[in-house]
Amino acid sequence: PRDEAMSEAIGQVITYQDYNAFDLAGYRVSYDEDSSTATVDLRLDPDSERQFVSLSSCEQRSLFGSVQETLTQNPDWSIEEVEFTNRGEDILL
């Protein structure tokens, strides 16, 4: 299924991201077919020493850009936009 394939792809991208003292507890992905938008809900580990805003601009580009490119570049998914949330709240950087 599409959601499982997207989730697996995101998992692969996140696996290769390793930032000092920044830990994710997990993630969820949902897709709105009407707007062609995927929402990636990243779950920051409550014990993580760093928050999303403490990532450098390069780290932010690496994490968010990699996930966004992975999702939008797959022609089978028809994703035009990717939104990021943390436990349902928009991630503001």
C-alpha cells in the first residue's frame, strides 16, 4: 500500500540522518489525495537534548529536504507538497 511504501522510504532516509544529541522517537506519514500533500509527523524523543529549532540550517536541509525530495520525486505517489509536524503541531524553524 502507498502509505506503507511512503513510510518505509522515509524510514530509510531518516536512518541515514545522524545528528549529535538529536533523537527522533518515530514518525508517521499521511497522504491527502485531494491536495496531493503528504504530512510527515516526526516524533521528537522526549529525552532528546536538541529540538528541531536547534538544528543548523545544513542539518535542517539534510533532514527535511531529503524526506521532501524522496516523496516528491517518486512519480507513483503524485506528491506535490510535503508538510512536517511534530506530534500534530506544525514544525516552525
